[in-house]
Amino acid sequence: MEIDTQRRDAGRRNTGSFTERDAMTPEKRAALNKKKKQRRRSKLIRVWINRAIALAVLALIIGLVVWGVKSLFFDKSQTSAYGLPDYVTEDYLKVNTYSRPKVPLLEVNNIVIHYTANPGTSATANRNYFNNLADQSGVENPTYASSNFIVGLEGEVIACVPIDEVAYASNNRNEDTISIETCHPDETGKFSDVTYASLVKLSAWLCNKYGLTGDDLIRHYDVTGKLCPLYYVENEEAWTQLKADVQTALEELQQSESTENGGE
Ligand SMILES: [Zn+2]
């Protein structure tokens, strides 16, 4: 009876005020602690993984926003409605009878080169001159003049009349050509090196766009016999060289484009 009572009491103790933990051996307790530590560690790892994912997503969002803003404001080739190269500044004339009639240019068979015949004047000044032709009310013999592009003394390029519109530059060839006015420092009409380089680059880009070659460059002189562009009328070899330089630039452009597209 004595033993039975002790057993009963022991049973009571086990299920009563004594916890399971209290009844554990030190080994079991250590194992339990270890498990708890592991659980805590894995929870901590999960928290850090979540934080890393959140950071990566944040970085991606910031990257996308920066890229979006950059392409909106800084990448002109993305924003030009005509797909013009980034060295061209688009400063189109207001639509008007005398310089920008908004007549569609339906085909491009040649690029016509001009000189301003106004030594030392800038591309902007010539562009503004064309733009101001809009206001000729009351003028008896109004001037009709413009150009698709003007290449300036510093090599800058201004687009004045969109490439899909007729400009008033090349007489009876206005309707199937793109015109380029070229600024020059003096009376000889010879283009400076930077102006020449930009003219070649722009001409090559246009040839590439319209499936033309360097030989499709013509002078205003070839249309009407006008001494324009003067230096390149008086110096036939300089004109031949200009066309050859455009052809070389065109081939380089096509080469670089085919490389970009993954070709040879
Ligand atoms: Zn001309």
C-alpha cells in the first residue's frame, strides 16, 4: 500500500504542478534549446531574404524610372518623330505659304546641296530668316525660300522643314529632293572642316535612309545652273571629292548598322 501511494503521488506530480520541461533530462533540454535556436535562425534568414527581395524590387523600380526619364528627356533619337540622328536639332519653321507650305514630299531621288551665299551667317540666323518669311503681307513680290536642313559654321545641324514635307530650295526639284543649306565663313563659299564633316555625315545618313548613293548628291547648279554652292561649282574636283566622302561615310554607316544588328 505504501508503494502504491507513492506511485500515485508521483503520477500526480507528473501531470500536476511539474511541467514537462522540469521533468526533462539535461540532454533533452539542450536538444530543445538547439531546436529553438535553429528555428530562430531560420526565421531570421527568412526575414533577410524578404528584405533582399524588397531591395531588389526597389532597385529595379528606381532603375526603370531613371531609364524612362532619361529616354524622355535626353535621348533625342527616341523622341524625334522623324527618327533623325541625335546631332540634328529640330527647329521647324511655322507652317506658312512662303517657306513651309506643308506639301507632302512623296519621293526622294536626290539630295541637293546649297550654300547660303551669305558669308559668316549662322545656321540659326538662316533658319530665322526662313521663318520670318511667313510675315510678308503686303509685299509685292514675296520671297519663297527654305530648306529641309541647314548645316552651320560650327558643324551644327538644324532641321527646318520636316523630311516628309516639301521645302522651297531647289526650284522644279523641290518635290522629289531633300535640300541642305550650308553655311560658309567667307566669299569663296568653301565649307570649313567642321561644317564639311557634318554635311558629309548628314548626307550619308539621308542616302542610307532613302536608298541613295554618294552619286545621288547634286548641286543646286545641276538643277538650274545657278552658281550654288559656289566653291563646289568652281572646283569640280572638290565636288567629286565631296560625293566620294559621302559614299565612304555611307558605307561606314551601313557597316556599323549591320554590326549592331548582329551581322558581319
Ligand atoms: Zn542653292
